[in-house]
Amino acid sequence: MTNDVAPITLQEREARVNKAQRLLSENKLEALILDCGSSLQYFTGISWWPSERPMVAIIPARGDIKYVCPGFEEGRLRELIKIGKDVYAWQEDESPYKQMATALQDAGIQTGNIGMEERLRFFILDGVRKETSHLAYVSGDPVTMPCRIIKSTAELALMQKASDITSAAIKFGITQLREGMTQNELSSIIDDAQRRLGGEPDFSLTLFGESSAFPHGSTKPRTLRKGDIVLMDCGCTVQNYSSDITRTIVFGAEPTKRQLEIWNVEKQAQERRVQCCKDWCSLRRSGCCRKKDNYRCRIWTRI
């Protein structure tokens, strides 16, 4: 199902960095520091394991991105870099935080606020803060959130493709249900289907009967019986964009009155939540939502 997938282009990532730099200036931030994780990948396209050895990207309000990495990883990092070129490598007997301080200094940053993206680990913040006590370190949310919350057409297409794959895998899993099978067996079937359809399986939580009443299952082993609720909470990634879909059915029998009652309560709750979000979006478009309500706007946009 992924033959028609178009990866995020270099031009789109460059536009994201440009937007981040504009937001840095608007929020009076001199730079944004990115740890390994989704924000690093969003802006640079680099996927990096968050080990105990810091590797960060620094987006200054003006100028090119700078990278700080372990010396023995420099060659691999340079192969991955598509935006920027400056790499500050640190050796095992050196401080990575001094290299971060040097990178900030080389960007012309002598004073001001430095934004830290939300998933940056504390030991990195603590280390660079000690090396640059003349700078103030604050949340980078005013930069990362406005960028990442608003999805481009290319992003929406990747999210839709991941969702299509998960939906198809769940439908296939339902055809494989049999009395006596375990929850893990069904999870493996759905994971395998997502992989065969072109996704990278992320999770497949499947729960039978009373186990489905627990948000993330029970520790008690369970096999499938007729009349059981079968809950499937599954997801995959396509080009690092994720799906997360839950479906429930009743296996081998008509739903009981109680099962239908609970299902309808949940459906009504979801419909009301969707309508509430639509109403809030209408208020935003009409101009009723002012800057003082910006925090609430971000929360609702996430929903």
C-alpha cells in the first residue's frame, strides 16, 4: 500500500527551519536546542538514538543549523546531514557541553534566551546551562508547537496512509479470529499484516472479554470465547508518521444488550467531543479567540 508514498522533501524541511527561525525572533529567543527524537527528525530529517552521549542540533535565530555529536559518530552524522554543515565533535575525554557553548558563541549568541524543545533530557540542559551561565534557558514550545501542530498536505497524506494500513490490518485480523486463540496470537497477526502492507508496526494491543475493560489490559492470560468483546488498539508508522486506531467487535455472537449500551455511550461521548472541537474551531475563525487564550488554542488544536 506504500508504492505511492511521497517522503517529506528537503524543501519542506528547509521551510520548517525558516519558520522556526521566524518564531524564534518573534518570541525573543536566540536559538532552539533539539535533542534526539521527533522534533530533531521533523526539522532536520535525522533519526538518532538518544544514548547517554549527547547529540543535539542547534537552530539559531539567524544562520545555519549547528550540530554537536560524539567524535566517533561524526562520520555517520555527516552522512545524514541535509541542512547545515557545521559539526562540533567532542571526544570521550572532552565535555559535550563546552562544544555546545562554542556552537552558540560561533552563532553570535552572547546574551538572551535559549529555547529547549520539550523532549530534551534534563542532563543535557543541566550541562549546557553550567557552561553558559550568562544565557537563560526557557521552554521552546512557542517555536516547536506552532510548527508541528499545523500539518502540511504531505504530512496528512503520510498519516492517512498509516491509518489506511492499520485499518486494513485490523480487518484482516478479524477474519483470522478463532475460538481458543490468545491475545498475543491476534497481535502478531495484525503486526505481520501491517508490515506486509508496507507499514512499520508500532504496537498492537488486543484484548478479549473482561480484559478489554482495562485501558491497557490485564495481567491474566485470556483466550477467545464466543460472545467476547474483542478490542484491537493498533498502530504503525509510514515515513515516521503514525496511526493509532481502536476497533471493537463481538466475536461469534450477537452483541448483548449491555454490550450495545456501553458501545453507544462511548459513541455519544466521542460525537460530543468532536462537536465541541468544531465549535471551538469556529470561535477561533471568528476572531473570538485572542492571544491571551493562546494556550487553550494549542490544547484544542492538538485534539
